[in-house]
Amino acid sequence: AALEKLAVQTDPSFLGAVKAQTHKQLKGLEHLEKKLLRAEKKKHEVHLNAVEALQLELFPHRGLQERTVNFSSFYLSFGPEWMTRLYAELDPLHPYFSVMVWD
């Protein structure tokens, strides 16, 4: 608005150029905003996919792991130490899920 007022005071023929440039800049900013929103959405999509992959690893077929994976496969992979650690770390009466990480 201030630039338009200055253009009218200086030379009214500049008013059209000022309005056109203002419109062009606003369209450019709108385009940039759309690009930023797409980039942010893509970034969140990558994180969401990682979380979903972890969820499927911990909860196969969206259910409890013990319903689909037999403990013997863990026993074969980690040996009898796995059972000892399982007894030491898990409380079956605890109302929360536990995640055991084996190095």
C-alpha cells in the first residue's frame, strides 16, 4: 500500500507495474509455501513409515508377538542365556509391554 501510494505520487504510470510485481511476488510466495508443505509432508511420511515398520516388527500382523512367533525361534538364535535374561527382565503381571534388545 505504501509503495502504491509512492508510485501514484511520483508517476501514476508506475501503479500498474507496482501492482503486477506485488501480484507476482505473492504468487511466488504461495508456490514456495506449497513446496515447503510437500517437503514437510514427505519428511513426516518417512518417519511415519519407520514407526510403522517398527510396530509391525514388534506386533506382527498388528497382534501380540507371542501369538505369531514361537519362543523356540528365539531360543535357537540366542541360546539358554535368552531364557535366563527373559526371567530376569520380564514381569508377567506388569500391565505394560516390554521390549528386549539383544546385542
